[in-house]
Amino acid sequence: LGFANPVARSVGAAAAGKKKTAKSRAGAGFGKGKSGSKKDPVAARRIKTRVKRRKLLTEKEFPTDPRKAVPAHIPRPSYADDGIPKERPPLLPIIEVKSAKDIEQMRKSGRIAREVLDCAVRAVRPGISTEELDDIVHKETIARGAYPSPLNYNGFPKSVCTSINEVICHGIPDRNTLLKEGDILNIDVTVFFEGFHGDCSEMAFVGEVDEDARRLVQVTYDCWQEAIKICKPGVRYSEIGGVIEDYVTERGFDTSRQFIGHGIGRAFHTIPNVFHHHNNQNEGVMKPGHTFTIEPMIAEGSCKGGLWPDGWTATTDDGSRSAQFEHTFLITEDGIEALTAKLPTSPVQPWEKPLAEAKEAEV
């Protein structure tokens, strides 16, 4: 679950009461002037349609079901009842070093988060509602003895975030939003298990999608992987964003400055702040035992966004599509470990299939 950038002029300001008006820039060149440019009127019309859809949805009241119950025997995070996280940031900007016991617990929460996310991704198909995906995530989370971390976090009403097409992040599931052929969807799952959170997200294609969508999702995945490669003890957290921004801008895409990755553990969001763009923020240096997320949000047009009236759903102002991937990571003695890594049974992206097939052949 992305955290609002505390430094940039962000949609966090809108959440504090500043209303934003979406402005369509449907003629802007997306993907190095291919999608959405004057040379591609079909793509331009598609983008205008998405902008129109966004405006219609913004004006529409989307009913949500009552908050789902969590069995009493399942341990809850500090905000479960009143929506207010009780954990306080450190008095000094010192990143917590997890103990061996803490790390083992985070591996458990990370494994559960991955299993639940896989269940939701497998269910994606044209015609399913985002509320049905929320039902799946909620059921599978509590079946594993965990609490769905988004539920009532600062008042968030659901157990998962479902972000379709132009939604950058924090889309709220509801029964009126049905997935359509050609949509792209981010599913963001976080669970709280035995005192620790595990956070991850994955992109899913709904049926057959156009080539621009495939390219956006793969570039988002690839920039994420490039950022992961530099992570090891001694690397400054501020270096992550430059790797991501350089990779995506060279390919005609834009990275969000409004939402960031974050430290994670007993608290859902804590230090360090992990920016996905060039920055000179002093967020510290990676050390063994640090746990955090990297979750770049990349758009085919401009990643500048605004909030819907629900106070959560963040969308691109120009209607361009956005994609995101996320893991919870641990810095080890000699590198980095994804605590929410895919399992042998996990759904894979199209470009991951040859690798998965090769591994199966070895077995």
C-alpha cells in the first residue's frame, strides 16, 4: 500500500481538503509519442474515453458494503477499531534493525501476503467485480489467521486496493465496478500476522490487452527490478529513485512523485521513505535487518494525479494508464531478499513464463 510522499506537492494535500480538478491532456504524447499523440488518433480517442469515464465516476456515488468482520481470535493492528495507527515514528531518524526473530516473523507475514495476492490474481477475469476480489482477499487472509492490513487503516473501508487503468493507487473495491476486457489492474495486498505486516502488489491483465498496456506493465516491472539490483548494505536509500526515473523516462514514461515506498514491520508505514524519482533526501543507508518496500507507480502519460471524492482513489489527471509492482524487502549481509517473493505456484507475467517453464523442466 503506497504511502503519500511527505516532501512533494502531492495528493496528500488534497486529502487534507484541497479539491483538485482533473484536466485532460489527451493530446499529450505517451510512450515516446506513440500512444495518444496526434499521429495515433485511435489511441488519443481511447485516452479521451478514459478521461470521460474518470469524470463520470468522480461525480457518481459508489456504494460500498459494510466493513467486513474479522474473527475475534485474530490479532489486530493498533488501528483496527478506530482507524488511528498508534505506532509513532522514531524520535531520531534511525531505521529499525530487525532481530533474527523479527525477520522470521516477517517472512511468515510476507509468505501469507503472497499467497493471498496469488489467490486474487488467479480470480481476475472480465465481468468480476472489484468487491468480489475484496471478498477473496478478506476470506483468504483470515483463513490464514491474519488481519487484512488496509481494513480501517486511517479509515480505508476495504481489505485490498484494486487500481484499474488510470487509477495510480488506493482504488476502493465496490460491486458496481466490473473488470472489462482490455483493462489492466493492480492488486495491492497487505496482511498483519503475529505482530508484523507484509505488503506486496501485482499487475494483472484482464483478457487480451493492447500492446501499449503490455509495454507499460513490462517497463514498470523492469524499472523495479533494476532498482532492486542496487540494494545492499551501504547503499543510500535515495539512490533507488534515480534508477527508476532514469529507466522509465528513457522509454517515454513517467514516475509518480506523489506516492512512495516505506519502511515496514510492526508499523504499516515507517521510515525510511523510499522515493521513486531522483531526490536528495537523507533517508539513510541500507543495513542488514532493514525492511522496506519498493513500489514504483509508472504512467504512460503524466503521473501527476488527483483524488476522487472518496479521499483515497488517486488517478492520473490526463487519464493515462498506470502500473505498479511491490515487494517487502529485507537487506541481508550481502544483498537483498524479497520477503513477498513469488512461489513456484504463483501466477507469472508473460515475460516470466520462459523462466518458470525452464525451472519446471529442471525439476
